[in-house]
Amino acid sequence: MHHKRFYGWPLVGLGFIFYGLGIAPAYYSWGFFAPEIIDELGISRQDIGEVFGTLTLMLSLTSVLAAITIERWGLRATVTVGASIAALGWYLVGKADSLFDLYISYALIGGIGIGLSTLMPAQTLAVFWFRRFRARAIAIIFFGAAIFGAIVNPIDAIVLENGGWRTAWVYISAISIFVAVVAAVFLRNRPEDIGQQVDGESATEPDADSPAAAVKTSVANSPGDNFTLRQAITTPHFFIATFADIANAIPWRIITAHGRLHLETLGFAPTVAAAILGVRVGMSGVGRLSGSLSDFVRPTHVMTCALLMSAIGVGGLSFVTSANMAYACVALMGIGYGAAFTTIPVVFGDFFGRGAFVGTAGMRVAVTGIAGFFAVSWAGAVADKTGTYSVVLTALAFTCVAAAVLIYSCRTPRLKNGQR
């Protein structure tokens, strides 16, 4: 099938939907419903953290599988199957009667589902279809999670009041079914599959990964060589960029899982906590869009600024004494996280080229997921023992600063002569 008009931009709009609706409702609802789940099932804050951490671990490890299925069967099949699996998981969460049930439904089945249907496909879509406009495409797609995520907790509060937390998971399951249907009908894998070229260039123009095409790209955004996966993961750049991703992701995941518990410990009412957490996700949308600056300036510099903003925000959350202070902190954290989240795929694409992107991104997401699993569980354990999350948040702020310093020093790696 051949499309006369470049299909990449409609796919970006589709990515906005399947990524936003595919991940935001289940991801952000877990922590909000944590107090009710704790009370009804008799589990601890550490249990809440460990279940959420296991979800992120499964999401991350499944991203490696998603990379394989995308290469073999394409984006459409991967997202459709993944969203269908997720729908089953969320439905079973609403039927859970024990901690074990939550591990199976939310963490295992749900984690596999969103691992296949959200993060890897969203990044890969932008990298496969765009070069010059890559950061802008990723920013728009990831903006979907911020838009939908910002309204999740306020809607959760309404559903909680009128139907309970179990009813909410039935609705979340229905949303994932909708995502599966949309992906099955409209999603496509690569531009070459439908007779088009990267960025919508004509077939007579050079491929977007060729030296001739690179001349058309800004100097600040000139691409790295097309590394193989093995070559890429042996560079220090891979480890530094992965550490930067970990430093950005872990504070976000900890606040997602423990944010309401932390804010209520500080004396905030549930409705106020919901509003604060909603602002955090909403402001991440501003950050995700600002990540498109990586099309104009060095992506590592955008990443540095984003990590420093996150450090200020998460550090400030450890001792907030008023709602206004909390709003300011989550706004900084949201902008920083969103900008870094958009920028890190651009960094990897810039460092290692399109050919190694799926493999390196899959490994990065897997490593980040493993780190996140232990970090979210650790945060809950510390809070159970000390009654506060302040030590955890302070440590995370220092980690963000360290990552900012390291990523700032990175320059695009080049293969040595003959290394192909």
C-alpha cells in the first residue's frame, strides 16, 4: 500500500493516543489507589512499592522482547497484542483478593502488556520514521502520557467516591481494548514498507542515515555512526546515558508509587494530594514538548538541564510545608522528567544511529527497569522503618546531579577506521 502523503505525522498522532492511553491510566492510578488497597487487602507500603516496582521491571524486561517482535512482526502486531494482554491484566486487578493476585494481574500480566505496547513502540516509531524531526516527533508522542496522565488522578478520585477502586480497573481495562483496536487498524512499521522515506523525503533523495542527508541536519544534531549493538554497548557513552536515564526515571517512579502516601504523611488531604500529583504529570507535558529542543541544540545539554531541574524538584519535595511549595516542586520535577524522558531516545539515536537503536534502547529500558524495581521497593521499606520518605528523596536529588554532570561531558561517539 502506498500513501501519497507522508504517513509519519499521522502516525505521530496515533502514537500520542496509543502511548498516552496505553500507559497513563494504569501507571498513575496504582499509587493513587494505594491507601484503599492497603486497607482492604492488609498489605504494607513496601508491598505497594514492590508490586509497582515489579510492574516497571516487567515493562522494562519485556521491552527487550518488544524490540525483537517489532523487528520480526512490526509495530502494529506488537502494540495490538500487548494492549490486549494489558487489558486482561487490568481487569484482573479489579478482582484481586490478595497480594499474590496483584503481582500476577498488575505486575506480571499488566507489565508484559504495556511493555509490548507502549515505551519501545513509541520510541521506535519516531526513530524509524524521522531523522530531522525526530525530537519533535518523540516529544508529541510522549506528550500523550502527560495529557492523559494529568487527568487520571482527578478522575480516579471521582470513581473512588462513586464506585470504588475495583470499578476503576474495569474502566482502565476497556481503555486498553480501545488502544488495541486503534493500533490494529492504523499502525504501520517503517516508511519503506509503504513506499515512503524517512522524514517524508522523496525516494530519489539519499537515505536519512547517509552522509549526504546528514548535511541537511543542523551541526548540533549531526548523527553518530551506525554502530552495531555490540559496538554501541561497549562504549562509555552507553553506560553514562543509561545512568542518566536511571537517574531520571527512578524519582518519577517512586513518586508515582508513593506520592500520595508521602503527601498524606506530610499532612495533605487526599484531594489536595491528587491535585498536586496531577500537576506533576501535567507539567511533565511541558517538559516532554521542550525536549524537542534537541532538534536544535545538543541533546546531552538538554538532558543536563532537565536532570538539574528534577534534582531541585525531588529534593524540595522532601521538606515541603505548604501546598504552594509542593506545587512548585512537582512542577520543576515534571518539567525536568518530561524533557529528559523525551531527550534520552534522541541521545541514543544521535550516539549510535538508527540501526542499533532498537537493541540499545531495549537494553537501556531493561537496565532502568531492574534499577527501578529495587529503588521503588527500597523507598517503601525505608518509609516503613522511618515513617518518612525524606531520606529517599534527598538521595535521589544527588543522583540526578551526578548524572547531569556525567551526561554533559559526553560527545557523540565515532567508530574507529575499519570498525564496521
